[in-house]
Amino acid sequence: MNSIFSNTKWIYERIRQRAPKLRIWPVLNSIQLLVLVLLQSIIPSLVVWFLQNRITPVITGLCMTAICALVGALYWAQSVTQTWSYWENSVVRLSLMADDGDIFLSVPYQFVLDPDFKQQHLAAGEYGYGGDFSGVALFFPALADASAFLLSVLVATTILGQQSLLIPTVIVITVGIELILSRVFTDYREKIKANLFKLENQHKYFETSAYEIDLGQELRTYQLQAWYMEKLGLVQAKELRLRRRQRYSEALGDTLVGIVSAGRVCGIFYLLFLNFRTGSLTPAEFTFYFSIANIASGYLEQLSQSITQLRNASSDVSTGRVYLDGYSRYTTAQAESVKKVNETNAIGVRFDHVYFTYPHSSGSALQDINLTIQPGEKIAIVGPNGGGKSTLIMLLLGLFQPTAGQIVIDGQPIASGVPAYKTTGFSVSFQNDQLFADTVAYNVAVSDSASVVLVKKALEKVGLADVVQGLPQGLDSQMTRYLASDGLELSGGQTQSLLLARALYRDAPIQVLDEPTAALDALAEKNMYERYASAAENRTSIFISHRLASTQFVDRVVFLENGKILQTGSHDQLMASCPEYASMYHQQEAMYREGEPNEKSEG
């Protein structure tokens, strides 16, 4: 965990960049509070002095009115600056949330699948900067308040020390005790927070999953309501126990601090009383010192609370920094620009002894992959589910990094250059790709400067030209109903065709299609492959599929099982020499005769 000093420097740097005027707030806050302390201390003693010296009611009234007006103006100024500082501080917090999103969208894809990364990301948002009670939201206000209270208390202590050196001694000892108590209870809070965060995630899962449409079907079909409520109840019970311990510890801490504070007040007042008894203080002076001691005691309590809040906020800021600082190199500003490649010629690919293991996994997802894809070659990577097909493509695109070995694209190892997905050399259609809440044209081109001619050409290649032409707004029709109530909703097969059009629109040297026909029936699948084969001339094409229809339209088949390449060759060669491939083909052939299976799978 970072120190308060370290987090103060970190916060000030963000303020300097995003809300520089906010840096003067602690100074303004300290000056305003100090003047208020002095004025509030002077008023009672001034009244006593007026009485002692028989000042006329008119002059007394005028003086009191002027002082009260000044106090009122200071309170008004304090309110205005606090409101202003809240909005400026919110600018900083919201900018950090934007940084959070920028990092999440820019980190290598394999991080997104890492449970540790997910937990860091969730904790950073939950505690670091995700709301008005997060660390960043509370840290700077607590720092400004602590600074102001400390200055006022130091000035008050200096004034009181003129009467008795025992008074500063009492203040220092009691404040020290309060700081120790604050540290003890802050450390205890951290232990509870770590356990509470895990339970909150479990609680959120049960709360949100109950409202998911797909899961709702299973809950009702298998009558799992009682199971669901039991699991939710167990998590809630654990969470409530932890929250109860947290509240009790806070109450105990407040009680102990209150006892110390009360002892400090009584001690200071008793020392002032002794000085008054000896005649070293006039009634007006006693009233002044009594008032400033009373106000200082209140501010000491608030100083203690501010320091406690500052410690807690600093801990939460540190949680946010684990994510923001740890992955700050992965942002739009730091990222390489998209690299242009020679798009006129096909590009070759080579895997040299490539291994890959997922985070927190004991076994390798890919083992000793050696594969050369010639420029312009069309290959199908096939095999049973979980064989490593999609993982292979993630490595090719640079979304994953090999655990061992290297991948060479167009003669250059990808580890020494820009990741493939950041070049113009690839166009990709993933099985689970999503449509964007934008126009048909944007969904095909993924660009605001789409070529209408090329968009229409891509739609025609996948058989969607007539469908789109029949829409009232044609290419300008909105997709999905997230942003438009009349947005277009496509069937599963039409969605996959549109995603294939997206890949064809880019017309990159290497085209990758991951399960491109999973939502199509057998006839539509055959037509799709035939259209694609004619549209992708002079392009290196890689098909990923657990269905073997694609093998009829490619130059070579790569059969992958359990993370290993069992064999490569044409369809006929594999039918003759690879029993696993032949068995899989015959099983699918029998299923097609009985009826097209309607299923989706992941490689």
C-alpha cells in the first residue's frame, strides 16, 4: 500500500493536469478556518470586555453586527469554495474513470481473461474512484480539511501555551493516542475490506444473474429457485457478519477517541481554571482562552476524524493505483498507431515451436505448434471443441503472447514488432463478434468514412444486399435497439453474414474467420463458403471451425486436438490417414442427414 505522502503527490499530479485551480483549495480552506477560529474566540471575550468597561449598547451592537457580518461572509465563502472544490475534484475522479476505460480497452486481450486482472479492475473502480465515496473522491477533501484543522489547532495551541506549557503537552499526548487508535482501526478495516470485496462480488453475481433472461429459463425449468435463494442467503449472511464487525469496530474506535477527547477538554479547562484562580487572567482574557480552547478541542476531534478519513481514503486510492499505475502503459496515448502493410499481396505466416498456457492453468492450451501458411493459401483449422483452435488465432493476432516459441508474419517475428491486430494486414470475423449500436454501413466498415460502393459490394458477397436495400433507410438503418427504439434486429444467420461482410470489406492480405457459419444451416453454409472462396482470391484465408464443411473449399486442412497438430493435408488425405478426422467427419455427415444441428461452440 502506498503512503499518504506518495498518494498526495500522485493526486496533486492528476489535479495539476486536469483541474489545476483546485491546488489552491487547501490554502483557502486553511485561511478561512483560521480566521473563523480567531473571530469566534474573540466575540465572547469582547462582550465581557464591553461589560467590564461599560461600553454603550449602540457601540456594542455596531461592533457585534460588523463581526457577525464578517463571520457570515466567511461561512458563505467557505460554502462556495467547498461546492466549487467538489465539482473540480469530480472532474479529476471522472477523468480517472475515463483512464480506467482507456486502459481496459487497450491492454492485451489475455489480461482481460486473467482473474487477477479482473479483480484488480473491479477493486479499483469499487474503492479507488468509482463513486462519490471512493478514495479519490474523499482523499483531497480530507487532506484539505486535515490541513486546515491542523493549522488552526497549531495556532490555538501556541496561544494557549502562553498561559501554560502543560496545555500543549496535553494536546500532543492526546492527539498521539488518537493517531495510534486511528492506525489500529484503519488496519483492521483493511482486513475486513479485502474479505468484504470478495463477498460483494459473489452477492452481485447472484443479484444480477437472477435478472438475466437466459439464466431465468434454467432457474424455472429445473426449479432452482430454492437453490438460488439458499446460495444468496449464505452470501448475505457472511456479508452481514463482516459488516457488523466493521460497524462495531468503528463504534469502538469512535468511543475510545471520544474518551480521549473528553479527557483533553477537561484537562485544558482545568489548567485555565487554575490560572484564573491565581489572578493571572482577567475575566475577558479567561473568556478568550476558554473560547479558543473549546473551539480548538472541537477542531482536534475533527482533525482526528479527518486523519482517519485520510488514511482510509489513501488505502482506497492505493487500490485504484494498483490498476491505473500497473497498466498505464496500455492507453490510447501510449499505444502504437495502426501500422500500414502492403495490402496488394498475400502474406505468409509461420508458427515455430509455439506453446501457450492460460493464466492460473496447469496445462498447456497449445503444445509445440509448428505450422507454415503460404501466401495466398486457404487453410481450415478444425478439430473438436476445446482443441485450441481459437487460442491459435488469438496468438496469431497478437491478442495473446506465446508462452514459448515465436510467430513470424511476412518474415517478421511478431514479438519484435507491432501486434498483428494493430496492423492493416488482417481482417477478422469472430464467432461471438457483436454488432454496434450504429448504422448498417458503420457495422460493415467500422468507420465513419465508409465507402458506400465497397459496403454494398461486401453485403452482396454475403447475400445481404437485397435485405439491406429493402430497409426504409437502407445503409443508414440503425442496428440494435440499444440507442434506437426502431433499430434493426437480425437473425443469427443474418448477423453472422453481416460480420463476414465486415471481414470482406477490409479486404486485408490475411483473412481470419472463426466459426463463420455456426448459425447457418447446411445449405446456407455451403453457399457462404462458395461465395467467400470467390471473393477472397489472392488472399491468405484461415477458417476456424469444428464443423468440417469448410474443408471442401480450402487448399489444406490442419487437424488440432488437445492443443496439438495431429496432421495436416487435404480433406482426402486426412480421410485416409487421420482416423480422428475421419471419425469426426462421418459423425457430422450422419447428423446432417438426420437434420442440421443448431448449435454454437467455442474452439
